[in-house]
Amino acid sequence: MFKKIIASAVFFAVTVLTTALPMSALTLNVNGTSLDCYAENGITYAPVRYFADLYEGYEVSWDQQSRRANISGNGLTLDIYPGKYYSVANGRCLMRDGLNSSRQGRVYAPVTVLAEAVGAEVEWDQKTRSVTVTGGGSSLASGSGYYDQDDLYWLSRIIQAESGGESFMGKCAVGNVVLNRVNSSAYPNTVKGVVFDKNYGVQFTPAANGTIYNTPSEESVLAAKACLDGFAKSGKILYFLNPRIAQSSWIVNNREYIFTIGNHDFYA
């Protein structure tokens, strides 16, 4: 199941990847209407209110206390948080490797997130440097029906136990390690199986010391949802460690270093 989820999410994201382009060099068309946009670090962003206004049945609001924009209607509740990587839609966590933003009083979000939330399709034309969104106006499947609850239970807990003090991206990277193992023939094919795997010794310390059973924070649950919804910082990473407290050098000496996030080094 995870192979299908991750593969489809990666394909969806790749179709709209762009290089960092100035605002004037990129065009966005939503069902025949041109819309303001910008691209940053390979992600195309659109203004949330103007995007939603192109569809019937959606209302857009701003909550100053929680500092979030909301799109509601047609069976959708979408919360977009400027300065965060994720948006929450019908209990699901939609995430790209770029922050939601606020520019000149407007909230911007990745076009792919907005399109996914409203059930639209996205295409990128390299020749014309244009992003085209077609269709939409339907509701997104709810998190309660979309996520396997056993997978969510164990993934959120291993994320909390291993990276509760890390950034949101750091939490997601730990979740990626678990799901990458699920997708590898070298490891068990379930989240719980990976977490409690003892081949070649205990793989995750929290499974041995009991901290795996601690209640996860809201952010750890969101990170688990983002991973289960297809976000992958890297599809290669299979190991991580904190080099300041690691008691073994096997990973460092035998695996390929990929990147560092916070206190953790990640390896393939």
C-alpha cells in the first residue's frame, strides 16, 4: 500500500516542479483564468483566496488568533498556516518541501496542495513555463477513512519517541525512514513490524525501553499523517542517528550519508 501512496504522491509533485523563477517568468492558469503566482525552490505558489474564488461554493476566512487561512465548502475544510510546511484538509496533512507564505497581505500555498484539496489536476509545461490547473470543486477524502489507523498509531508514536524535540521536518524525516523500510524488501512490510523489528538487534530504541507507548504530540501526529499522505523528504533514507550520543559507528562507517536535520544525521 505504501508503495502506491508514495509513488503517486511523488508523480503528482514532479509534474509541477519548476526552477526558481521570477514572478514575471511563470504563468498559472486555473480552468481558463490566469492567476498571480510565484515559484520558489521548485514549488509554484498561488494566492489562497483568489484560487478559491475561482470555484463555486467555497468561502475563505482568516483566523487571527491561530494565524491560519481557511477554505470551507463543498465538503472541504482546509486550514493553511503561513510559515509552516503543511496544511490540514479534512483531517489530513498535505505537505510539500516549501513553506506556506504571506505576501503583501495575501496567503500563498503550493498550487499542488490547493489542487489536491479541491480535487483538481495540475500540469507543468516546461516549454511555456506555465502551470495549468483543471477541474476541481469536489471534496477530499477524510483522514478517518484515508489513513490506516494502526499505521497512524505506531508511526506517530515512533516519531514522538525518536524526534519529539525536533522540527516538523525532522519529525517527517524520521517518519520517512520508517516508511522507506516498509517499502524495502529487507524489512517487515508494516509500520508496526518495522518499529518492533529485531533482526540484527533492536532497530529502534523506544521499542525496547517503552517510550514507544507514550502519547504523541499533535505535531507528531500531523507529521505521521504527512508521511502517510505521501510526503517524503527523501525516498532513500533508511537510518538515522544522533552523532553526539550514538554508541555505535556502524551506520557512519557502512552507509551513505544523505543529510542532517536538527540533531539527526540521515543515511541511505
